Amino acid sequence: MHGCSSAQPSSFGDKAEGSVTIDVVRFGSLDGSCSVRYKALNASAHAGVTYEASEGELVFEPGDITKTVDIALLTGSGWSATLEFAVDLLDEQNCELGNLGHCRNKVIDGGTSPSSRFCEQLARGEANQVGEWALFWEYFKWNFQKGGVKGRTIIALLMDQLANVYLYATVLCNCYLVNVICHDTPETDKGLWLGDRAWTTYLVIAIITMPPLLLHSWQILSQKLDIRGFSTLHLRAGIFRKYLNYNQASLENCASHVFGASVMDDAGIVAGGYSSGLTLVACVGNVAIQECFVFHKNPDALVYVVILPTVVLMWAIFRNACFAPPGTHAQKVALGGHTLESGNKIQLISEFYLRPRINEPFVEKAEAFRAKVVQSGLFWSNTDFMFTWSIPLFTGIYIFFRVPLVISGDAQLGTFLATIGVMANISQTSALLYHTTMNIWKTIYTLQNVANMLNAQTDLERLKGVDRRRRANSAGASPTLKVNSADAVPLSCEAVGHALLNGETKLTLLQNITGTLQQGKVLVICGPNGSGKSTLAHILGHKFSPTEGGVFVPSHLRLLHVGRNVELLERSLLRNLTLGLDGIKDEDCTRIFRILEELQLARLTELLRKEVEDKKAGREDHRHTWLQGLNSLDAHMITLVRGLIMNPEVMVLHHPDIHYPNEVSEKVRQILYSHCSQKGLFLPKEQFNWRSPRTVIYTSNELASDIVHADVIWTMVSVGDGPPFTVKETDVTARGLAK
């Protein structure tokens, strides 16, 4: 066995740069040759759309440390929220991959959604400063280009016009029935299509009755095409992916209930606007084809069928300009937010007897929402009256002037009756045209909110910068080392400083923190409260970047930051424990049980054992009742255990020993030390030599003199009488357990 190849855990590529680069690192012995194949695999990003399909072989000659894989990114697919694809290492020769042969690649799109036309306003989160219809048109074009939508849209447009053609044929046939077939004279005999009145009648019947079967088939097909569903899916996925990458400021500006409403409601509303756009095209075609009939058969009546839709639409536009339609979105969001908060805080409400004080504002918000719904309904009812009244009004005027001509024989009865039907149809289509236009107009407000969410600031550029610095520093460090090079590259801080901003006030909390930490060590950060321990841990865990200096963690190492707060998913206990694993194997379950038993977590062990047995027997608990009786100690332990199960090369924890009694805290410190000394807990001993070292960094309220299970202590000390703080390093390896 000559060595081991490992893809970096994650990589970042920018569409503007045109490619993404993945480092494949060899660690262990550098003697001899080894090779490995790589292959790009689809995730949310797809080959041929977001990136070029890529696979090949990497050969490490003696002394080679790093190889790179460049994968081209494609830019012609329009804007997309952050997409991912994987690069897997396969078919290793003369090396071992273990669980290190997988790299996630994030593709960053630095543009704006739905297009770059209004990039300045959209980047500032000011979609409301963009023209409403211009913004909708950009969204329409963006959605049209999405996979699964373009072809469906073209089919829908063609089939909708086929329905309009059938309408034209029906009106023409109705007119022909009265003027020719039902008017038996020598003159009309000349106009029979088939030369025979009976056979011509059969043909007209076929023209009227057969196409509806085709149109019904189209209705069924249109349901299966599900243009609105695909459009909603694209938006929901985009909002969800974007939100997952928000930076802290964007998260603070977007409440969880707003995010939920955007995914569940707003995406569907905006997608409905796209569908309304297709309906708008069909309505315009409907009016145009009926006016063509009038122009061809009854040009004297053209003025009526032109003025009719023009007058009612102008009236509707005037009404909207003077009396804006009442909106209900703000009241709905306020009611939903209050309801969600009450549900999440029901225990607090109960304990402090807050039910009356919570119920009263709920009733007020519910009443405000109800009142707005009523106002909106009244507005649309009054608007619809114009369309309802216009039919008899214009029909009456037309009859008044045309009936004498029909009686005198100067106008054909069939054409007269068909024109009345056309006027009624045009009025109804004008109403649909108006409502469709207003539906689009109503979606624009929602579209503005969605656009602002899709263009909110993310953490990706910062993480990309961190990733690039890690790779550059790793490349600079490796050539100076000859044996076990990747394992010998230390973690380091270089003149790290950090300032906090509170309005116009700037507080420098950390200053000039410089130091190195060899892989495989336990670093404990201690000091008084308020001395910046957690801030430094956040910086070391890459949760945010320092305002001065930099932190270096070799790029091939997986870095896990474990926060203080308990975060549990509404999933099974096993799923919560294995968030850091791509898949769960039998040996993983055995290892999980051993870790739980080592920490003496009898209740969690029992719950997990029952859960595994029930799953094998097909009795899964989809209500996840295990969460209901979970005590505080076990909940915090799950946070620790899932990190140990993931087994990252570097793990940063905040006060992992603070939530427990003294004897349990001591056990936690011991097991973190063992995690380092064993290069991961309860893993095969025969793999020990080629596993990477494990490094643990955690904060503690213990005094430096009392810390035993550590190799290095960084004590936060004040530069003056208060902030800023720096660190004083102490090597305490001799106190710890023998490694």
C-alpha cells in the first residue's frame, strides 16, 4: 500500500470563472505509484446544462502529492440558485479511499434573478423599483427556458389556438346553417359544399361535433403537462436552495414563516402568473379570430365588436388606476406569522398564562384579513358588472340598427344571429382577458418579494474565498514536506483580529492572534466570559471570517463546526445521529451503538435499538414520538454524538462539557481526547496507519490549570484592561492521556 487519495470535501465554482477545480490529495507514504478514477455525478446540477460531463484517471507518481481536476461550467442555462454536483473517486489502485472519495461542488451564479437586465436594483433587494410588467416579462422569459417548461409551453400555445380555430369554424357553420342549409332556394343550392343539402348537413354536423373530442384530449394532456406545476417546482427549489446559503444578515431579515410562505404559497402564485400569461395569449387569439369572422362576413358590424372590448377594457383600466384593488397579502402574512409563533411557543404561553393576550391580537389579525377579503370581493364584483352589462347594451344597440336590414332582406339572418353570438363571446373573452391581466398584475407584488428573496446576500462568496485560501496555502505547504506530507501540514492563525459593529460603534474583540496547531491535537480555548472564546471558535470553524488576518485549515480536511444550540430534525433518531453520513451501513450502526454505550447513554441506546428493530419489521414511527420525552442531557448529547459519528478530520465545538454533571463532563472530555488518539472512535484498527489525524478544538469555562485532556491550551488574555483579547498558548501534552 503506497498511499491514499482524497478529494477535498467541498469545492466552489463560479459561472463567471467558467470552471471548478477539485484537488485530489495523496497522504501517507509517497513511495511508489497509485491511481484513481474520477467521475462527475449529477445532483441539483446536471451534466450538459450546468457543467460538462467529465471523467478520467489520475496517476500519482512517486513523490506526487496533489492532482487537480478541472470541470468546465456552462453559462447558457440562465440564472439558477446555487446548484451542486458531485465528483466521486473510483477504482483506486495501490491506495485506499475509505469514505474520503466524495467531493461536493457548489456552482455559484453571481447574476441576479430573473435576469441581469435590472441587476443594480435586484442586487440591492429593490425589486419594487423595477417596472412591474418589465419584471414579469423577465420572469416569463427565464421560466420559459427552464427544463420541462419550454416544450410544454410551445405545445400549450399551439393547442390553445387550435381551440380558437374550432370556435371560428363553429361560428361559420352556424351562420352557414341558417343562410344556406335552412334556406332552401335555387340560389342557396349553388352554395352547398357537397352539392347535396343532406350530405352538406352531415358535414356541418361532423365539423361541429367531432373536434370537441380532440379538444377534450388536449385538456387531459394539458393536465399532464402541468406547466404550472413545473414552474412552481423550479421556483420552490430555487427559493429553498437560496435560503440554505443565506448569510446571517439575510437570515435575520427573512423570518421563518416568510420563508415558509414563499416556498408553499408565493412560488405557486408566481407560477400561476406564468400560466395566466399563456391564457392571455389564448384570449387575444380568441378575440382576434372572432373579429376576423365579422370582418369577413359582416364588415358593417365591425365597429361594434371593436368598440365593445375596447370600452370595457378602458373602463377596467381607468377603475384600477383610480381605485387600486385591495390586497390581502400583508394581512395574510401577519396572521400566518402570529399563528406560527403561537404554535412554536405554546409551552411559554401556557406557563405564563398568556392565552388571553395572545388570542386578542390573533382575533384582530383574523378580522383584518377577513375584512380585506370582503373588500377585495366587492371590488371584483363591481368590476365584473361592467362586463355583464355590456353584453345586453351593445347587443341591444346592434339589434336596433340591424333588424330593419334583416327584415328588408338587405342582411342575412344567419350572419345577423352569428354576429350577436360573436359579440357575447367577445364580451365574455374580454372579461377573461381583464381578469387574466389582473391575475398577472396581482402576482407581480408576490414576484417582487420572491425576486428579493432570490437575490438576497449569501455566504457563498465568503466560503469560496476561504476555500481558495485553504487550497493555496495547502499547495504552498505541501512541497516543503517529504513524508506523510498532508498529515504534517498544521492548522494556523495569522494575526487574527476581529471587530464587532454596533451601529456606528466599533468594538475590537480579538487582536493579533497567531499560532499553529499540528493535526491530531486537542486544543482547548479557555478564559473568562466575554473574552471572545466563542467568537474565536466561530472563526476557526469558518462560520464567519475575521476582520483582520486569516485562518488556515488544509483543504483536504473535513471541518465540522458544532454549535451550542440543540438542533433536531423531525426525523428518526438514527437520521438525526447520522446527518454527517451519506449512507448508513451495518458497520455504521454497530459503531453508533458503541459510541452511545461509551458515553453511557442508556436511554438513547434503548430508543435507537427499538427504532432499528421496528424498521426491520416494517413498523416505522412516522410521528417521531421519541422527541417528546427527550431530556436536556440526551438532547445535547445527540449534538455531540452526531459529530463523533461523522468523524471529521477537524471538529470545533462550543462548550461541549458545560451542560452536564461533573462526572459526565469529564467523560465527554475523555472521549474527545480518545477521538483524536484513535483517529476516530471504534474504527478498524488495521486502517489506523492510513487514516488522517483527528483534530479537536473546543471552548471551556475550566481554568487552564485544571484542564487535563488536552495537548494545547489557548487562554484568552486581555491586551489591556478589557477588550481586545489575544491568546496565551500553553503546551500541556504531558498532562493528557498517553497517545
